[in-house]
Amino acid sequence: MSRIEKFEDIQGWQKARKLTTQIYKATQAPAFSKDYGLADQIRRAAVSSMANIAEGFGRESTQEFIRFLHIANASALEVQSHLYVAKDLGYIEASDFDSCYQQAHSVSRLIGGFINYLKKSR
């Protein structure tokens, strides 16, 4: 594993950033953007994932960092759940659903792996 000197070096954060961009683009579609509540919630969940990785990185202990990584992971899973609602309501195309869902899954896996790494290295 490469040395992590800043939160931007964390692969999970990098993927979460891409996920956030994808979600913002998907929620700009006319049908999706009319459902302000869902669009806002899925955007917040995506932003929360990357923000909690960054915030946790700035904490003073590994234990606190891990706690924030768990929150970030939960937010990525929340994005996946909201994507199903968007798909079921016809707000998002199947290809966009698949792309966003896979990106969120990748974020979750990277965060989970990082949590395991940090727990073992304590």
C-alpha cells in the first residue's frame, strides 16, 4: 500500500469523488430533478461518503478514523438504496443505474478493505 499523506491519496475517497460527480449528473436529468427530495438525499449521501473519509482522516486516532470510515461506507450503501428508488420510478436509465451502483459498490469495498487494514495495523 502506498503511503497516505493526505486524504486525497485514499483510493476510497477518490472513488467517492467520482461517485459524487456521477450522482450529481444523474440527478440533473429532468425527471429526476423534479423529485427534489430524492435528488437532494442521494446527493447528500454521495457527498457524505467522501466527506466522512476526509473528516476521519483528520481525526487524532485510528479508532476515530475507523468510525468515520464506517459512516462513509454506510453513506455509499445509502446511495445504492436510493438508486433503486430512482430506477423504479423511471428517473434513471438502466445503464446509468448500473454505472452509479457499481461505483458506489466499489467505494464500499475500498472503504471496507481500508477499515480491515487499519484494524489489523493497530
